[in-house]
Amino acid sequence: MIGLPPGTRVLVATRPVDFRRGAEALAAMAKEVLRQDPFCGTLIIFRAKRADRIKILSWDGTGLCLFWKALDQGAFKWPPISDGVMRLSAAQAGALVEGLDWTRVHAPRTVRPTAVR
């Protein structure tokens, strides 16, 4: 998987989709059902009924990109099925795509330095 820059906006569609859909149909679904702009550079991750396959839709400035992955064994860790979307960090999205438990990936805590007297 290609690493994502830390500021990349990643959204996960929590309801499974028909995996016969292509890039244009998923973009229409993102716009109409999820109320998200598929042409703004945001990565939108979709899942199949069985959680062993994902599709990632993105606009790279020149066209729609569709990344598809199926795990050989097991399933992707997925949030509970519901309507709508949830946001992941770039690190969490990377873990999800690798088939890891993305819920265990947390942003490092930053500690503000204190003045030395």
C-alpha cells in the first residue's frame, strides 16, 4: 500500500455496498447517499457484505481512482454497520488496508514544552 500523507482526509462508508459497482457508481453513491464530494481528493473506503474486500475511491485531480483489495484470509476490522460515514486518520486507514486492527492506532500525544526558569 502506498503511504498516505498525515493530513489526508479518509472517510469510511459504514454500510456494505454492491461490489459490482465501478468508480462512477461509487462516486454517485458518495454524493447522493453519503452527502460527500467524491471529487475533492478525499479517500472514501467502501466494504463488501463479507468484510474481506474493500474498495477505495479517490479523485487525483485528473480522474477517479479505484483501489480494490481482497484479503486471502480473515476479514478487515470494520465499524458496526450503520448509515453514514466515519472519519479515519491516514495511519488508521493504512492499518485498515493492511488488514490490521485500526482501532488500536492512535495519534501520538503532543506535550507542550514548559519554559525553563
